[in-house]
Amino acid sequence: MLIAFRAENVRSFRDEMELSMLATSRAEQRVVREVDWREAGRPLKVLPVAGVFGANASGKSNVLKAMDDMQTYVVQSFRRGSPTGGLPRWPFRLDSAVAELPSRYEIDLVLDGVRHEYGFVLDDERILEEWALHYPRGRASVLFRREGDAIEVGSTARVLTRAVTTLLRPNALFLSTAASANHPLLLPLYGWFHRNLLLAEASSRSIRQAFTAKLLDDPIARERILMLLRAADLGVTDARVHELDAAARDRLERAARIIAGEEEKRDGADSDPLPVFGEMDVSLMHRGAGGEVELDPAEESFGTLVWLGLVGPVIDALAEGTVFLADELDASLHPALVAQIVRLFQEARTNPHRAQLIFNTHDTTILGDSGEDRLMGRDQVWFTEKLHDGSTRLYPLTDLDPRKHEAVGRRYLAGRYGALPILSHGQFDRIGELIGSDA
């Protein structure tokens, strides 16, 4: 499970930001997951869900994009890089002096009962630092540490590690390079990135819809998907995958590989076309006055298609116990549906494999207005706020010392926690006057 993520000089984060999934004393005990780890000799208490709230353009999406960036570097830096190609990078660009400084990514997680720490520092040209530590017996043990081209490794598998260094490029991560050589000590850590921190955002909706369609081939996944489609009160009774030609079948398979982290999403004229749900010859059956009616994707409501693009990845995350990132979870969805997705991850009964959901939203109904109707614990709520220099500050609700039965949703909308837009009512009024004068 993910314990914490940190980044610095990444996208709108000028200074270090940290998102922690550790439960605090204010946690709702019913949602806390106990994870056995060998370091402490006692269970670690981790949260299954974190939600980020804030104004438009305050940096909510950048919390998730920074995590997705880290995943992309690990999975793709060796496979897709070239010796002289430098590195794609997204530093804080509103200060030219800061934009020239390196960017930093770090993550803490528990993998097979052992705590791992992994991170790296990079600029536009090369990896400056990289490190991986684990705690198999309660004390830090170095898997590897990198300073530029110099690699320090632990006592095991040194011969294989030396072989990896011969493949290493300045613009490729050592972890990514070692995975290509099947390094036995580092493959589990690389494999975690391969299956986690994949971002569901608007641009990936068609891929996710096609992924859901692909899951309909599996009887167990099909039953679960249909349950979510029917439970959403969309009028959907069934889903039908028609006979596909070879090209459509290939695109469905590619959607599955992209969502599973087995293939990167490539853009450009030389890349394969991305899967488009409308071309998949998949249709939903709806309840009608005279029985079931089959509708083409073009006839479906936008909200139905949004839900279709979520249910497949959600089912997959819950089944595999992975970390699912959802940008604008409330987009085109009723608040009741958003709440149900959150509840699927919160409840141990529906989330037995300890999957985690990290999302952002404007839907304040999730926050609740009392301890009784609160879906998320106080330590599961985070805010983003844009500072005067245009950078983002990420902070937890617990920093503001909320009471147990505090009306969090109402107090947030009242501006008690910050993270709200500061609107210029005068400017809006002036625009109205100008439009009126044109009439």
C-alpha cells in the first residue's frame, strides 16, 4: 500500500508537497487498513482513500499528475529514451529561476510486508540522483544509491548490478534499466509502479471505456461491471459485445494493456490509433416499455459513457489491490454515484485487497456536515490553495484541528479552511454592465 508521496518543483508545486496516506488519531477506525510490516513488528495503519478539494486552477489535478509523472518516468525512461534526448520535465514555470532547478520525486510504500523508499532528482538533461531503500529487518538497507553516473549497491546481486550499469544512460532511471535486465531485487519495486499510479482523466476516457468493454469478455468481471451499471439507475440492463473485426479486437487488447501498465499511451502520427469506444461495436441494453432496447454508443448520455469509463478500471483496481488516481471524479456524475465509488474503496467488504483511491473533486457533499453523515474521515481530506506567486500549497484538513462532529462541508464552503476561489464581483458586475450597454 502507498504510505506517502512527495514532490518538489513539479508542475504548480514550487516547494515540497507531501500527500500522506497514514491514518492519524482523527481517523474513522472503520476505514483504516492494518498492513503487516516487518520493520515495526506491529501493523501499520493506512487509509484507503484521500480526496483533494480546492478552487479551479489551484493545483488539484497536479497532485495526481505529479504521481502519474513519477510512474511514467519509472516505466518508460529506459524503453522510450534515447542517449541524447534529454528528459521531458514539468517544473514550476512561473519563476524562471526555479524552473532551471532540478525536480524531485519520492514515494514510501509497503511491498510484501517490507517498507520501501524510492526517489529521484532530475533536470532537463539527466538523472542527478536516485535511491532505493528497504527495511527488511527494521533497519534501512540500501538497494542502490546513484549520484550521476556513480552507482552504490547493497551486498547482494552485485554482479548483476554491475551488468545493469553498462546499459545505464544519463537520462534513464536505474530502476527502469534494472527491470529491463530482470534484476531480481528490483523487479518487485518496478512491478509496483507498472500496475499503480495510473491516472484516469478526461483524455483517457475512450481508452477506459474500451477497457471496460474488454473486461466484459471475462465472466467474473462482466458480472461485477453489470452490477455497477444497473446499480447506477441508468436504465441499463445488459451489455453486448458484437463480433469484432481484427482491427477492433486489437484496439480492445491495446486498451487493456495501457490500463494494466503493460503499454504506454503514445501520441503522434507514427503511433497506433487509440481505442475509441464508439468503434468497438459494443452496445448497452436499456429497459423500455416493451422490453429491452439496444442503443448504440452515440445514443447514450454523456453521463452514462463517463460511468462506463470508470467502472472497468474501478473493478480492476479493487480486484488487484492497486492505487487508482481519478481526476475530477465528479465530472458529469451525480453526487450519489461519486459517493458510491468512494464507498467501494472505503469499505473492507468491497475492498478486501486494500486498493487505494486518490481523487480530486468539487463535490462537497462527500465532506458531510456531521460526524454521522461523513463519508470520509477528517484525515482523508486535503486542500489545494494557489499562493500569491502562482504556486500550489497542499495541506490536510487535520492541520486546521477540526472537531469530531464539525460540519466540514458547510464550513469549507463558508471559507473556514481556505482553498476557495477569491472572486472579483466587481469585474463580473462590470461585464454585465458592458453587455447591457450593447443591447
